Amino acid sequence: MARRLGILNSGGDCAGLNTVIASVVTTGTALGYEFIGFEKGWEGILDPVMYRSLTVESVRGIAHLGGTILRTANKGRFAGKIGHNNVSRIPDEILDMACRNLAELEIEGLIVIGGDGTLSAAMQLAERGINIIGVPKTIDNDLPSTDRTFGFSTAVQVAVDAIDRIQTTAESHERVIFVECMGRFAGWIALHAGLAGNADCILIPEIPCTTDQLITFLRKRRDQGFRSSVVVVAEGVQIAGEHSGRDTGAPELTLGGISEQLMRQVNTLAPGEFETRHVVLGHTQRGGSPNAEDRILAKKYGTAAMQAYHQGHFGNMVSLRGNEIALAPISDAGGDLKGVTRDCPEYQTAQALGIVIE
Ligand code: F6P
């Protein structure tokens, strides 16, 4: 009889989820496994269970598609984290329910695809003896113990395409345009997209600057004869120690709006000096097909995760170290998030180009 595995993705979606799913199923089927895909994240594993059978036939043709055929959810009964860097215990009765459902479905283990919250939850199930291999996913690229999460490269590409377009209209109208990227509390997307998109200024949460410093920077550019400025802003940037976002009742603020806030501050503190606009790229960065880099990374992760499972390396997640696929304890994913540091090559490049403010 074939060994049966569950595949589950949870948390925010990103490009490349279907690529991982297809790769796990294709690799695992050849190794003698069969698969069930749980739907709507961790909710699918709880009563009433929601799942579908995944076969080589059913995953054919999905690897290049955006979103996830399993759908997803980022809130629910199986929350492994409450807010930023704050691991929460899942109630025993919920863990019991998940274990019972896995046993009833005769599932011997799980491939879990997710970010810090999802993998923190997976860890708690692993502590109950469930065989788990993790796959690190998030556009934010902020997970520790891996150089890259899949979905990041596509998000950066989407932002670069947008910035390219913003550049021309900013120049035609001689405007300062603020472009807001996702990334949660990390500036990776803004930094990479800003560099690739020839931003005139990049603002990230890890390197705070004041609005006065920003205005000084913009005036200097204007005095040097530049007629427009494109300022790429990470959504996690703070003004006077405050994030911009909405309280949706979740433990963590839903970030967004810093570009508009900054624009308004510049208009107030330097009235009439700059004609300003702002653009929030938002979920465009999460949607659509994965680019080539993410397709390849997601395939590497999917196949490596299946092989790691087959070899019995439970409790680990696949990760990228340089150009090598490695394993790291899933528990690492629940640790401190990985932010941009001053010594990383991309930051140093931006610094040398004079497009960051310190
Ligand atoms: O963590 C991925 C991410 O896209 C962040 O960059 C962003 O802050 C958040 O998710 C948005 O979440 P939601 O889809 O719940 O609005």
C-alpha cells in the first residue's frame, strides 16, 4: 500500500505555491507515496476536514500558476504565532483534533508550506510526534535560517515593473512619487525593488530616518537639477516610532499607508515645494505567476522536501544557503525575523549609490 502524506499551505499566499505542491506530488509519487492536499490552511485539518486528493494527473499544468489550488487562510484555530515574534501555544484540544484527523485519514506525515506563523504551528504538531517537513514561503524574505523564501523574487519583479512605469510619469510631471512595497517589518522587497527599479531613494524599517531628513534629501536632489524623485518605501517604515496600518482585530496591525502619510508630512513641512503622489503596490506583489527564479527555487524546495521526508529528516525545513539546498530545524522559523542589515551587499550598494538616508 502507498504511504500517504498530507500537503498543507497556510498564511498569505505568494507566487510559487502551486509549483511546490506539484513538485512534491511528482517527486513523492515516484517514491511510492500518495497525497492529500488540505484546503484553506490549517483549517482543513480540523473538523470538518477539507481536503482533496492530489495526483500526478491533478497537479499537471499548475506549476506556473499563481495562488494556490488548495486555497489558504491566515487566521484561525491553529495560530502558532500571535503578532510579531510572539509564539503562541495552540490549545491541546485543537492539536488533539488535528492528530486524530490525520490518523483517521491514515496520513503518516505532512509537508507544510508556510512562513513563520505556519511553521511555528507545524512545530507544535511535530512535538506531538507527527512527521513534518517544512517549506519556507513568504514574499517578505524575512525567515531566519534561509537566504531565500520562494515568492520573494516575483514580488520584487512586480514592484520593479511598477517602479519602471512610475519613473516615466514622475519625470514627465516633475513629481515626487512615493511607492509603497509590502514586506511586513523587513525592508527586503523595497531594497531589492528600489535598487533594480533605479529608485532615487529607498526607505526601510531597519534604517530609520526622519521626515526632515527626507525633505533635506529631496531638496538636495532638486538643487542638483533632478526634476523628479521616486521614493520606494517599505510598508513597515515608521514615522516617529509609529507604524502605519489598520487594526483589523488581529493581534498584529495590518500594515499599509505609510507612503500616503509620508507624502502628507512632506506637503505639510515643505508646503508647495514638491508636487507629490503616492502608490501602494499591495497585493499585486503576491498575485500572479511565479517568475523563473521562483519557479526554480520552488521546484528545488518541493523535490528536496520530499526527499528529506523519504530520508526521515522530520522536524526540519528545507532552506537555501548560498546556492545549496540545506535543512534547518523548523523551530528556527519561529525565531527572530531576518531583517536587512547594514553589512548586506544590497544595502551597501544602495549606500554607495547615495539612495538611502542615514
Ligand atoms: O507576509 C506577507 C504579507 O504580504 C506582508 O508583506 C503583508 O504585510 C501581509 O502579508 C498582508 O497580509 P494580508 O493579506 O492579510 O493583508
